[in-house]
Amino acid sequence: ILNVEQSPQSLHVQEGDSTNFTCSFPSSNFYALHWYRWETAKSPEALFVMTLNGDEKKKGRISATLNTKEGYSYLYIKGSQPEDSATYLCALTQGGSEKLVFGKGTKLTVNP
Amino acid sequence: DTEVTQTPKHLVMGMTNKKSLKCEQHMGHRAMYWYKQKAKKPPELMFVYSYEKLSINESVPSRFSPECPNSSLLNLHLHALQPEDSALYLCASSQVGRPEQYFGPGTRLTVT
């Protein structure tokens, strides 16, 4: 069974705080690691897809890093805003498969 | 158009009903997916269609019947469901061979 683990499960921060979450996954047969942002009643929004060890990607105040050798990725949010409140999902694709295997997500709440 | 649309948004059905969920995209993607998400669990893959042919069935019970009538549409036909099938059903699409998947907002299904 392929396990993608995310921590923490939930996180409450104050507006302006910077925060980060972790996604860990089996490093064998790695193809791609995805981060999605999912607000209630909306479509999961793709943030990043990373394929190379050492990849770093940035989108505004959000950035992500990837270590495929040790099987982890970090998502960072700088200067959190209330509109960043959402569940952040990571998902793994292994080589030769079209299947996304998701973690359970980290639910972020940013208090004004 | 970078949107995946799903109808209906909500569906309540009895165990003897027959209903269908619909998914549509106009991004020219030739891979389409159905995922099921139960409360407090990650989305789980059900089916993958590639070039309108079923390529992956994750051992889904036959009371769920997928159909891909053309490259833009994906249906999920439901018959004789059980209450435990109540969940959020997500559709996604991608270019064949590319890891990025684009999701719709889902259909919230309740089986009574």
C-alpha cells in the first residue's frame, strides 16, 4: 500500500505568520509530487508539480521544495493571510502510472 | 477555458434509484478521472479514461459504471448504491502522459 503522509493535520496561525507543512512519501519509483490548495465547495487548485530532486517552486507567497532521495516535500507560506485558509493536499505519482495518491491534507486556518 | 465542470453539485438518491454524474472539460485533455472522497479521508482514484478508453479500474463495484462518450465528457452511472457510497465524487482531466491533473468542484452524493 502506497502511503503519503502529511503533517500537521491542522494548523491555526495568526495573520502575518509564516508557516510550513510537510509531505512524506516513498522515494522508490518516484515520478512527480503535486501540491493542491482546496477550499470548501471549490475545485482543488493545482499549486505546484515537481519532478526533480532539489526542485524549488514559488507562486507569490507560497513556495515548495522537493527531496526525492529522502522522500519529502515542504510547502511554505510567507506572511499568511486569512484567504490562505484552506486544506493543502499533496499527492504522489509514481513512474508509469496515471494515478494520484493523496495525503490526508493539512487544514490551515489563518486568523485575522 | 481551464475549467472542469461537474453536475449536479448535490445529489440525493435512494438505494433503488438510477442516476448519473456528469463531468465536462474543454481543455483538449484526453485523460479523464473519477475520484471518490469520504469525510476526513483523501481522494481515492476510481477510474481513468485515456483516449476515451477505460485504462484503470481500481476494483470499483459494478454499481458504479463509468462512460466516456467523447473527449470532453465523462459520466458516472449509479445504480443500486449503498448508504456507504455517500461521498464527494471528483472528476479530473489531464493531457495524456502529463502529471498535472485539473479538478472539478465535485458532486456531493447522499444515498438514503
